[in-house]
Amino acid sequence: MPVIREKSNASRLSQAFQSAKNPLLVACTVAGDPDYEASIRLVFEMEAAGADCIELVMPFSDPVADGPVIQEAISRALQAGMDTDRLFSQILEIREKSKIPLVILTYANIVIQRGIRKFYQDAANAGADGVAVADVPLEEAAPFCTAARDAGIEPILFVSQTTSPERIGDILEMAGGFIYLIAAMGVTGVRDELSPEVLSCIREVKERTSLPVVPGFGISTPEHIRAYTKAGADGMIVGSAIVRIIGEQSSGHEEMRIRVGALVRNLKEASEEDRGMNR
């Protein structure tokens, strides 16, 4: 990896939440989709359109938490030559022009293959702020969380409406950055309806932690953003709705950039409505 950066990474994410007057819009895309350069340009487009944080999905050959839209994007990125080294190179290039918080979503095999401590140190050196490992259960999370904190990376953990109160407590003690609340059962993908149980879960988790609570999975419309804002969410992660546009326009990069920017701008505007009433 190139020269080690100053380890101010963790503060970038926490400062974004602390200074926000409205829920953060976390825009998610697959690193390297539809190709290396285009995916970097999309990050800058999403930031310009109002995204407060970027989640980069590391392509993986067996993405068990991801639905068809993300799986197809992962396939495109892998075919275009994306790997872990190139992910960190992408982050370095983004950091040359942007200070937006960057979160990596990945799988345990990728981290373990590189070496847990090396993965997190390389992520920090590149300029990442947080890492969420989708398939690591609480019982196996300690080495990942320790390596993350030693490197100055926030260890982002998951809860859902089916997580027991006792288990939530254990997760909250170990997590950092924010709590990733799984807002829809099953894999990632656009949903029409929001679960009342998830809205209740947001409130319940927020009562137990000072960490921001951020739902993801199935969020795609301004109506979803408004509902989660009213429920007290500190941010919302939007992925499949963005990635679907990339898949539809993967051969027309300019049209793809315009459509992604318009979606992010529309969702960001929804998060800023009634700002005095919902927070």
C-alpha cells in the first residue's frame, strides 16, 4: 500500500453524524461497477448530489446477503477486474478529492484471506472510515472489531427486528460508527412496504445506545426516507435503487451518472423535509 495516512478516519464518520441536522443519506454502490473509473466518478456524482456518506460494497463471489440487483453488479465488477487491492486504490483516489465518509461492506472470507489485521490497516491507510462484515456473527466478531479499532476504523455491526434484547445489548457494547439496522428480512433489494416492526425497532435500539442507528435494505423512495426520519433514524442506506440504475445504464455512463445523481438528490431532499419536527 502507499504512504500511511493520518489516522483521523474514525472521527470523519462520527463528526458527520454529530454535525448533521437531518438524517444522513448513505449512498451505496458496488466498488468497480460498471468499471473501475466509472465507479469512482459515480462516488463524486453522489456526493455532489447530496450524499453524506458512501458505502462501497466489495465484490465477492458468494454474496449471501445480497439480492439479484447487487449480485449482478458484483458480477460486472468482478468481470471488470475488481479485487481488494483495487478497492483500496479506489479509496485512495477518492480521498485525493473528497473527505466524505467512506464505509466498506464486505464478507469475512475477503478479510481473512488478506489477514484480519492487515485488511483493516490497509483500509485505514487508504482512507476508509468504517467496515461492516456482513456474515460475521457476534460470537466471532471480536478479532474483527479489535483489529478495526487498532487501525482507527469503526467496526459497524448489524441488528434486526429478530435480534433478541440480550443479543442487541452485546452488539451495542462491541459496535462502533453506527448500528446497521437490517430494515427488511431476507437479502438486499427494493421493497414497496415498510415493516412497522422495523420502525419500532429503530426507536427501541436508539433508547439503548448513543451510537447512530441507520436502517438499510429495501430503502428506495422519498416516502421510505420520510418514514424512517419520523421514526428517528439517524441515517438511511440506499443501495439497490442506485445499483439498479447502474445496471440499466452500464453502457451509457453519462446517462447513468445523471440518473443516479437525480435519485440521490431526490432522496436527500426528502430527508431534509420537516427538519424541525422529525428529529
